[in-house]
Amino acid sequence: MTVIIGLEIHCQLNTKTKLFCGCSTDYRDDGPNTHVCPICLGLPGTLPVTNKQAVLYALKVAKALHCKVPAFSEFARKNYFYPDLPKAFQITQYDKPLALGGYIDNEAENGGEKRVELTRIHMEEDPGRLVHKGSGDRGRYTLVDYNRSGVPLIEIVTEPQLSSPKEARRFLNKLRATLEYLGIYDSEREGSLRVDANISIKGYERVEVKNITSYKGVEKALTFEITRQKGMIRRNAQIVRETRHYQEARGVTTSARSKEMEHDYRYFPEPDLAPLEVSSWVDEIPLPELPDARRDRFVQQYGISQNHARTLTGDLKLAEFFEEIASDMPEIAAPWTADILLGELNYRDMPVTKVPVPHYGALLLEVKKGSVTDTSAVEILRLILNQVMEGQQPEMPGEIIARLGLSKEKGDSIVDTVASVLRENEAAVADHRAGKAGAINFLVGQVMKATRGRADPKEIAKIIADLLKE
Amino acid sequence: MVSKEDVAHIATIADIGVDESELDLFTGQFNAILDYFDVLDSVPIGGDAAPLRKNVFRDDEVVPSLSHDEVLMNATDPEDGFIRAPRVI
Amino acid sequence: MGSRYSFDNPDPHNAFITICREAEYGEGPLSGIPVAVKDNISTAGIETTCGSNILKGYIPPYDAHVITHLRSAGAAIVGKTNMDEFGMGTTTESSAFGPTLNPADPTRAPGGSSGGSAAAVASGMVQMALGTDTGGSIRCPASFCGIVGLKPTYGRVSRYGLIAYANSMEQIGPLAGNVRDCALLYSVIAGYDPRDGTSLDLPAPAPLKAEIAGKRIGVPAEFFGEGVDPAVAKTVQSGIDRLEGLGAEIISCSMPSMQYALAAYYVTSMSEASSNLGRYDGVRYGTAPDFVRSWHDAYSHIRKSGFGEEVRRRILLGSFALSAGYQGKYYAKAQAARQMVRNDFARLFETVDMLAGPTMPCVALPLGETSDPLSMYLADILTVPANLAGVPAISVPCGTAHNLPVGLQLIGKHRSEDEILSAALAFEEGSV
Ligand SMILES: [Zn+2]
């Protein structure tokens, strides 16, 4: 059963002000309805005026994603009712969007690249935010915060060309990185990237899943929905063309069947806004170095592997972090950052920007000098990250090494430890002498344990061999 | 010709209650008015009209918002700074 | 600021929804002049209802651009005038605050939708008033009440703060007892406003001087077509003869797109209105919804009880005209017809300076006479073309028919308010 996925990605642009009024978009630390004016509250008599910066940002995205910008585009009203929509219409773009076509080269299953084509990019305003309160049919009510109302969004629509949740996740990572590189989007703002997905099994009806509010939820939501659809096909049940909502907390999609969702959006051109004729601006919009170019440069400049380069450039902050510490020792910094540090950060859900550069750089230097083992170095890294997470001033690696006695054990002191491990594990020594594979690994492990990781496994193996030869 | 069902459907889309008794009245009036609008059938559809204006923008500069009190002053029973609306779920 | 204007006149014609008995005023060209404002123009701190129950109690937290101008010109804003609900009418009878009576004959309607503003001026309660004109709503009541009313070029006066009925066609404009007062109020409110993206950045209006000799005035045959009361036609024809007597050159012409104008106007205005009026759900302002109901139910309920019948009719028809499967037949065709009207004006204005004809095809109607919506719509046939094309138009008193006032309409080129005001002044002075 072939899976077909198309995505609609809503991205908040990080302009200073909203799309059609001068209210600040920097509302996340403030109370409800504190960044609201007559325009974004939809008071009678108000008129929208388009934020030029938002158009420039959207065009920047269009250029970076290789879209065509038509000579003429316009805003339209999408009419529907909902308490988060203060005018009862959303100003968006309909049949004359800002940009058409375009593509993203996405990492494919085989490690190569697969081109995912885009349908269009258009601009629109964000609705407000609802909070559900009370209980019982008569007691329930809704509270509305219009701070978000009018924040500029771009909606990026892909062709249905993604074939697995994993591929969709990779696509979103790549897109997110590109948007970050462009400086038009702030990934740390909650809800700044939201996704709707169209999912079908080839030969069956298409289902739209809305309300995937975190891009991390996409893979889960898609996996659930595909499993649901495949299950229905196996049971010979009919898949109906419908809109479903993703319930983040439960990880399931549920049907949005209510009659209240019956829509006829009655689009028509927004009479209060002049059309856009901005295609000629595109040439003059400067683009920064984008993830693909930076990846290629990393391979060239630092001599690191394609895979490490791809990982390190997959996030703007990570790439910038890497460049800060890489210059002296890229061969150590690349695997350490891409393989070890990233894993530790994900485990802690900690942004790379919180990693203290001097500490991390000093740690890599200790590794390079060979003064600690890799195992000890990981232990030191964890300690430093934990100290940062707990809000403490992190210790420098040298201090930690001295405090915990983590200097790599070398020469005689290890020979003594190895000798005693061999005495205590005669059975394993016998197995080893009998040519049993695996016995040596066990012995090395015992020595590592005895030195609390302060010895280098290769050196241990060599000493074991030497001692047993005697 | 629009039917009573058409009018009822549009009333749902437009979120406007219409009584059963009004449906007949509106349906009759709508048909008379829509008949009159049929004069537009003979209008040739040309290309897009040249827009009267284009590219009207403002700069990305913050303008003071309303005070919190002004935002809430016309709303009924605001709660914790939020505006109250009927339940949606 | 500082001075106070005491306004405690009786209001026998129900011209006002809200009266400000003590109005502050300051220095400026309108210093101490009482000005009435139509109740669809937002006034900070003064209830603004649009003549609708759904907005009862709504106090705007901001001033419309024209109100800012009025205040800084020193005007005393003495109240908010009655109107057809949301501007949707030709009689001011659809107001939730009861009909306004025509001072020229209190058994008749003043016309609409700015009937309250026209009656306030015609009865002498105020010297001048602001109205709004979407399809004739300034010119119609000016004609029926025997005063002067100007609809400016689309974009000449900021719409910021004007509660929208049909955005692409409406303008705020002055009503006054004579052309000079009308021009004075116009000069105060005209000007660029960056908050209105359709606002025009033009030089200030020129000083008014009577001027008509040598002007070429076109008279389209369609302006005297079917449906025009012969008595009205006769009065207006004699007015046009007077224009000729004052030195104007009268040129017969034709405007074939008139056959589409009314339908194009109503389809467009209803479509825009259906969208503009979606926001009235009681949540953020206006009459509160029933919080015990679920939102869709509560919205339907408040929008049924809060809106009057004509408003609901237009919202429903506009929603229909934009709905899937019908948009091409109605909305799209109306836009094409609108372009034909624009083209007709452009063609005519290559050879004439302005057009003249009756403002309305009839005189003021008895109160309660119009129950059939379509026949009420038909009365707008002569005023809607200027709104479709965005050109300025003025109605000046031209005499009487059936002992009731009749207005002469002059329609000018885009941005030619100065020219039609000058012509209207010459006509007015020549008539004295
Ligand atoms: Zn705002």
C-alpha cells in the first residue's frame, strides 16, 4: 500500500508588528489581550494596511525555495465564523497567491536526495487563541485572547509527494532549517510552525489532518493516521474523504464531522487592500548561505563527512555553534558535536545555544590532547550540561577532571589494575586462551569498570595481550 | 430559482437564524431580486480590470496597542483578561 | 478645546439617535459650529450603533479619521444621526430607532440612508452634517429634504472609522443647507490618511468660486429613462435649462452600461456586506450573546434578533452571490459590469466636464409605503453609477415636483470635487 502525503505548513514570520496593524508580535510573555488594537480586534470601521516587511520576508522564502513570483497577486477574504476570528473572515490569498511552484531537495531513504515540489506559498493572518473553560453543556464556555490575531503567516503547500512519516519529518526539518537561515522565523516561539497534512493510501480517499501544532508531532500524527487507514482497508471499511483533528495529548486523529464545520468560504478579493505587484523586487532580495550550501562548504572547509556536515547544518544555531569551536580541530569537533553532543541535547530537550562554548571547546581540547578517555569526556559533558540545566555556573573541564580524578590512567598504574583483573577472572582468561571470542571484551570491560572509564580500551587490550603473553 | 432549502442552507453558512415563517417570505423575495440580477447574464466577462492602485504598504513599526481596559470595555463578562465567547466544544 | 456648545433643541423629526447636549469645541474653521454625525461613523466615547440593535451600547475606543478632523477644526459634535440600519436603505425607515420624518413633509420619509443627517440640516437643528454614501445615501436624502449633499471621489475622504457596509463604494461626505457650507465641511474632512489603504494623497481643495460658464455638461438619455417620475424629470430639465442659461454647453449623450448598474451595485454591495457584517456576534462588543448556547447556535440567535429584516435579507443574498457555484454568475459578472460603468464614464469624460440629471427618479415617499425590497432598490438607479465608478457627485436643490423638493445631480470626473462644487454654487446662486 503506497502512502501519499502532502503538507501545508503555516509559519509565523518574525516581523516586529502584525500583518495589517502596528501591534507588536512580541506578546508571549504578556497577559491575554494586551497586544490588541481596533484593527486586530476587528472593531467596526477599522481597515487593514499591509506590513511591507512581511511581504519582503515572504518573498525571501519564495526566492530561497525556488518559487515563481507572479506579476500580480492579491489578498482575499476567507469568510467563516469562529470565536478566534474577530472579523469573521481571515485575510489570506486565494486564487492569486504570492508565489507558485518551487521545491526543496530532501534527504531520501538511501541517503541521497529527493526533490519535493511545492504548489504555492501565500500570506495570511493568524487567528486568536481559544481557551476552553467550565463543564457541562450549560457551564462550558470559551475564553479568547486576540494577542495572536493578525500575526503574519506564510502557508507553504507541498505537492503530494512525500511517502512516509519519516520522510515528512525530514522534509520539515529541512524546511525549518531553511526558514531559520533566512532569519524570517523564530523557532523558539511556541506555535510558530504548524502543520496540516493530507494523507491517503494510493487508490483510496484523501483525509486532511489539521491541528498539528508542533512540528515534532507530525511524524506521530501521520503514523497514527496511516495505521488507521491501512487498518480500515484491511477490514474492508470505507475511508471517507474528511477532515480530522490531531489530538496531541492522546496522539490520535478524530473526525471533525460536526455540522458547525460546514463551510463555504465565499472567497472574494479584499476590497480594502490594493493588489501586490512585487515580482520585480525578488532580484534585489539578498539570500544568506542556505543549509545545502553550508553543508557543502563544511565538507570542503573542514574536511568532515557529508553526513556530519548535513547534521551540523540542519539547524542554524548548531551550525553557528560548530563554526565557533571547529576551527582548530574539526576532525574531533564534527563527530563529537553531531553524534554525542546532539544526542545529549535531545535527551535533555536543551537548545544548543545554552551550551557554554568555552567549556565545550576546552573539553574537546582535552580529548584532542588525549588527557581523558572518551568515556570520561562524555561524563564531563553530561556534568556540564546538567549544571547548565540546573542554572548553576558550569565547571571548566579541567576542574572536573581534577575534582573527580578523571585523568586518563596510563602505563604502570593500568598494568597493575589489569593484572589484578586477570587474577580475579581466571575463567575468562582460560576462555581467552582457549580462543573464545568475546572473552577479551569482557576483560577489557572489567578493567574499564575498575578504572571508572579513565583508561583507553585499546591500550587495555594491548596490556592484556602483553601480560598474557608473559 | 432558489428553494426554501437553499435559503435555509445559506442562513446556516451566514450564521443567521431564519424562522420557518420567514423562509417563504425570503424565498419569494430572493427569487424576484435574483430574477432582476439575471440582467448580468448578458455582461461579457473580460480580462481582469486594471487595478486602481497597487502596492500600498506600511513600515514595520510598532504603534501603541489599545489599553487592556479599552480592549475589554465593550465585551461582556471578561475573565482574567480574556474575552468570553460561547463554548466551541 | 474648552468651549462648550449647548445643544438642547427638540428633535421633532427623530433625526438623532444620540444627542450630545453639551458639546465641546475649539478653534478652527468650524469653531463653534454644530455638526451632526451619521451614526455609522466611530466616535470615541459616544455610542455608535449604525441604527442597529446589534450595536446598542457599543462605545468605540477610537475616533474615525473624519472625527479627528472635525475636532481639530473646532466643530461642536452635537450628536449621532439616525440612519437605515448599517446604511441599507433609501428611507431611514429600517433604523432600529424608528423612522426619521422629512422636515419638508413630516408624513414622508427623508430618504436614506443618511436621513437623520439630512433632516437635522433641513430642519435647521444643525448647520451641517456628515453622511455616508454607498449607493446614494447622501444624495438621496439631500434631494428629498431639499438640501445639498456631496459624495466625494472614492479615496478622497478616509474611511478609517466608517463602519463598513460596502467598502469598495462608500465614502463619507458633507450635507448642508447650501453649497458654501457643504464645501466648507468637505474641505475639513478631505485628505490623505495612511490608515486607509484606498486613501488618495491629493492637494487640499481649492477655494470655492461660482463657475459654470463654458463647461460642457453631458446629459445621458438613460438619466431620464423609464421609472423617472415625469414631474421630477420636468423640474430637473428646467434646472438643466438654467445651467445652459448660465453659460454651460449642454450635450446629449448615452450611457449604455446603465442597464447593468443597479444589479452590479446590489450584487457587489450585498456581497461585501455579507462579509463585513459577519463580525457582529456580540462577543467583543454590542449586545451580548447567550453564553448558554454553543457558539454557532448563539451566533445565529444574536444575528437573528440583533439585525433587522433588510440587513438579514442583504446578508443572505450577498452570501448567496458569493457562494460556491454562484460566484461566477453574480459576483464576477457584477465586477465586469462595474468595469463597463467605469469605461462609460471614462469615455464620456473625454468630451464633457460633468454629467447632469435627476438625483432621484422620484420625490420623497410617504412613510411606510415601501414594503417590497426590489422596488425600493430600483429608486437607487441614478445614484449608484457614481459609486460603482468612484467618481464624485453632488445633489443640489433644483425646485419642486408635487410640492416636494427635487435634487439636480452633477457627476464629475475623478478628483473633480472642486469643479462640481463650483458648478453647483453657480447653479445655486443663479437660482436665487
Ligand atoms: Zn492590532
